[in-house]
Amino acid sequence: MDSAVLQKYLDTAVEASREAGELLINGLDRAKKIEYKGRINIVTDMDNASQDIIIKIIQHNFPDHSFLAEEENEYNTRNAKHLWVIDPLDGTTNYTHGYRCFCISIALLIEDESVVGVIYDPWGKELFTALKGYGAYVNGRRIAVSEETDLEKSLLATGFPYDIREGSISNLGLFNHLIVRAQAIRRDGSAALDLAYVAAGRFDGFWEFKLHPWDLAAGLLIVKEAGGTVSTFSGNSFNVLTETDMLATNGKIHQPLIRAIKEVPKALW
């Protein structure tokens, strides 16, 4: 694909993420209207306001493109060659508590493949970007995954599903198993930022269940462009529109982590 066209897509995503980020920062310490999509799965008025900003900017530049966004609205469709996949506020629970770990995630899929990825942390002012075939960057500086080869010396990240209180697979079994196999595990509540940190070499690996395309589409591309590996838990190729369980690593601990996961029967995950 023409690099100039890709760059225009990227520039639009960056503009949208920065404007939405400014909105989120301005509203961070204000009272928020909170609704529950599930027992512990919340959405705020800021999620919706951020999403509106992002979609309006993209629509202005590319009126024939379609959208798959976390908060349901009239824009959502998956039947399109150009599909923007958007999480307007990844880390909503953190945001509502004033915990400064949240971000905006925007990806463009062309024929179901991620070609543009942007993850913006407005509090830390870190902008992670990637174009397919052109590498991954944070604030314009090229990034690469870590060189760690030993799982026991690796810093991992994970998260827990919203149905942790009711679901049969909660990730607690794998967490308990891997916490003594790795150097340490972090759970910060933003899958998109976890993936950005794998790409930047801050985490050596990440796994999580029951995710959605908007959690993963941008991060998947950024990790790959930083030299990392993304797959299902069994090591198969990962389709962001159909798969929900992701494993992302620096590549060097990928197979050791898969083997460690397989040591735990799936019924105990």
C-alpha cells in the first residue's frame, strides 16, 4: 500500500486520539455518569464523549469508512473493506477511580488486517504508533521488544475477565501457575497499554482471555512491528476479529510461555 495513504490514515488516528485524550484528561477528576454493562463492567459518559470525537474526526476525513467501536451506536458495522476499530477509553474502571492507567486505542483494518495502530496514553503523554511494514514508535522514537530469553526472568502482564465472579474460566488458575514461573506479573487493567508495553520492551509477555477486537487491534500491530510475536494460546495465528484469547511476547519466550500454559488443564484456567 502507498506509504502516503497509510500516513494519512495514521495522521487522522493520531489527531483523533489526541483530541479524545485532552477530553479525558479534562474530565479525569470530575464527577462522571456511570452505567453498568455487566456486574463489574462499567461505561461512563466520558467513554461515549471520547468515542464521538474519534468517529467524527475519522468520518470527516474518510466518510466512506466504517467503524467497530466498544460503545454501541449507529456507526457500528463490520461489513466494510476499511474498518476502524476503536476503544475510546481502555481502562474505564481505572479512570473512574482516578488511577492514571488508561488509554485510547485506534486501529484501521483493511480487509480484516491491521495496517494502522495508535495507542495514546494521555496522562503519560505517550503516543504508540505503527504502520504495517514500517515499524513501531513511541513519540516518534522507534521501539523494539525485549531481548529476554528466560521465562523465569520475564516480567509478564495479564488481566481478568469481567465475568470473573461467574465464569468457569477466570484466569486465576493460570495466574497462580505463572506467578511462580515468571519473575513477576502485573495487572494494570488496560490490555491496550499492556500490548504497547510489550512492544516497547517493558513487558516481556502478555496473555489474557475474553477480549474484544477494540482491546487488541492496535496493540497487535504495534507488537508485531516492534518485532514481537502474537498468537492464540496454542500458538496458532491470531485473527483480531474472531479470536478472544491472546498471547503476545517478545518472541523469545513465546514457546516457553505456551508450554507453561499447557501445563495447566484448561478446565482449571
